[in-house]
Amino acid sequence: MEERKEVVCKMVSIGMRISKALEIAKIPRSTYYYRSLGSHKGKAPSTHTLKNGQLVSNEHLMNDVNDILGVDFIDYGYARTTKSLVERGYHVNKKKIYRLMKINHLLFRKKKAAIKKDYVRDFVPLCTAPFQVMEIDIKYVFIDGLRKNAYLITIFDVFSRAALVWGLDLDMKAYRVVHLINQLLQNWLIPWNIDPKQTKVTIRTDNGSQFIAALFREHLKTAEITNEYIQPATPQQNGHIESFHATLTKLICNKYCFDDLKHALNVFHKFFDVYNNIRIMESILYKTPYAFLMLWKEGRIDARIENKKVIYFFREETTRNKTVASSAEYSWGKNKIMTNSYKFVNIV
């Protein structure tokens, strides 16, 4: 616009009528003659305020604001400061108090405490026994009949490739993840007598809101389970469950149209049963995940690390006798189970 104004000025300077020059430059006359005064648009801010029926200056008002905020342990923002001023007889709104407190640097932002995260150290976890490292992730599952996504969450054991526990629902809050941890404790860690004082149990997650929530982190701490986070934008650090999700997408999501959540739950229930009990895998000696776990518990399978890889192998003879203590003997005990936790719909 300024360039076109300059063109108009040049044409007028050589004798062209202003109206003709403005028509050629396609500039309204009002725009051409407008000159900014540098002031803000709108009504000028008020300089006085009513107090008990009398006008007082903003300086007097700010003295009262400082008097209110000057009391020890008072950390009011503009809303509570306005309420206190009204009780002192002022007729004032929050917008004005916000503006004056901002000008006088009396507003402050509450800083959220930084979450201390333990990030993964080993790009690929090297596990030589069950439950040493488990991966959790959430996958969207589209429910055609509802025209919306459901959330599938799974806890996956890196050692055995077993999908230990899972849930599917239309939302995925932190309390649902806590319920899944309770299932992991009740169905696996307690019956298998995995003692946290002897075996470090780690759960690896991404940085989703469910996994950084205080409820989730505190529950893992109570259960004596270590939580480690993958680096942002590096899903390959959760590679085992990502591979599992790729299999799940191929076998279910690309083949089924779900009428409702109940239909999806029935299909996934069958899938997890086949995946854990029937579908053999080359990576675990052509066994199913649950069969592989049982063979390990019986002492017929072992693992060693060679060249930063885990090698599984069959034992020729059973040299160890693995017995599982009852849950009553378990060192964590039932006090590690969060009571009154919410449940998934028909969760398995």
C-alpha cells in the first residue's frame, strides 16, 4: 500500500489530478489521506475508579492492591484481588485489575514442577528372563458403527513376546492405565513371585499424557516398578510393541469393520487368545508366547547375551527347578494393588 501511495504522489507531482491518480492506483481517497497518530484503537483506559461512591485515582487503587498482596502468604491473582477490592467498596471489574496488575508486574504464572523422567539407556532392551522389561503403548482402533476411535492399550513382555494384559475403551485416562497395572500384578507378577528386591521390573512407555500423569507414576512407584520413557519421536525404542501393533493392524484393523465397542471387544478377545496360545513365532524358538513362558518356568529354556543380542536356547537337561510361590507369600502383597480402580468394559 505504501508503494502505491508513493506512485500517486509522483503522478500528482507531474501534474495529474489526485482523483485520477487514485483511480489508476486503485487506492480509496480515505486511505490515501489517512495518517496514523500512533495511538491504540478503542476507548482510552480509565484513570479513576469508584470507591464508596467517590472517584479515586488508579494510583490510589494500586495502593490498595499492594496492601492486599503485601500480606504474608497471600498469592492472589487478578480474580481474587478484584473480589477483595469489591469488599473494600470498589466498583471495578476483573479486566481493569488484570490490566493494572500486568502493568505493575504483579501477575505471576504458576510453574509446573518439572517431571523427572528416566529415559531409556539401551536402544533395544536385552532381557534374559520374563518381566524384566515390558512395553506399554496405545493404538487407535476405528469403530465404524460409532464413527469414532477406541483406544487399545497393551502391556507387552519383551522376553516372551507375550501380550500380558490389554484393554479397549472409548477413552484412555490415567486411571485406566493404573487398572491395567493392577491386572499385571494380579495375573502375572504376584503369581510368578517376581520379587522387586531381586528382579528389577521395568515398564517402558512413550511420553503420552496417560504415562506422565502423577496417578500413573505414583502407582508404579508404590508397586516398585521402574518406569523409563523413550526419547520423544523415537517409537523404535518401543520397537517390540510397535511390531506387535503392525501385526495387529494387518490381521484385524485392515480386515474388520466394527459395529460397536462390544463387537470390537469380542474380536480382540479372540485375537489375543490366538496370539498368545496358538500363533508360533520364529523369534522365540517357534513357540507361542505362553508356551515359551511355561518352558522357561520349567527350566527347559534359557537365554544368554552374545554381541549385544539375546540368544534363546533349549536346555538339554533341567538344571533348575522353578517353583511359583503362592500370592500370600509374595513380597509385594495385595497392598500394592490399587483398590477401587476403574475397570475397562469386559476387559480380559
